[in-house]
Amino acid sequence: MHPTIARMQDVVAKGEETAIAGLLAEDVRFMPPTYFATWTGRDAVAAVLGHVGQVFRGFEYRRVMGDGNDWALEFQCKVGDLDAVGVDLITLNDAGLIQTFEVVMRPYKTVGALREAMNARVSTDPRFLKFRNALS
């Protein structure tokens, strides 16, 4: 397994924003499951993933599939009292940093609960005023 993927499994679930940032390419692109938009840039993506790590409960990776620069990590977790399963689709750059990070998740009801929880968190985080421009 690639060392970045191994390290990611430890830090993403805990919402360790600083440790997450160290795994991300400067121009990383993150596609969340909650809406059709892309977060771009290390600071913005690390902040979003830090909040996600605080919203998810009981997060654990169940399977890791991949090789080289392309990886799929299947996870399960809870958002509030709702169960969820999903997949993190990761592409690493040549330096071994996360270049793209796309999340697919189900069921729909849990994705809606995640969106509400994330909107509540980022609306009270002053950093996200500057990150609004990071959405493309």
C-alpha cells in the first residue's frame, strides 16, 4: 500500500486537519458527496476534511483497493443516528500527494444530514469566508 494512503486512513477519520494538509497537493481538488462543486487548494480542502472528521462518528475504512496512483477506500460511518457507506476515490500525483479526492456516499437521507451538519459548521468558521472563492 502507498504510504500516503496508509497515513490517510489514520488522519482523515480523526479530522486531524494539520496532518491531512500534509498529505494534500497544493492544488488538490476535492469533490464532496453533498453537492456538485469542487473545493480547490490545500488549505480549503484540509479545512473541509477537518470538519468532516468531526461530523462522522464511528468512521472506519472497510476495504482498500488500488495500486500506483489510483485508490478506492470503502468506508462506513454514522452521521447523527444515520448509517452511511461510501467510497473515497483518490488519485495521487507523482510526488505521492493527494491530487484529487472524490467521495461517493449513500443513502440519500444520510448525505442530506451530512450536508446540513457541514453547512452549520462552515457557516460559523470564519476561514470559510475566504474559501468561498475556492469553490469552482
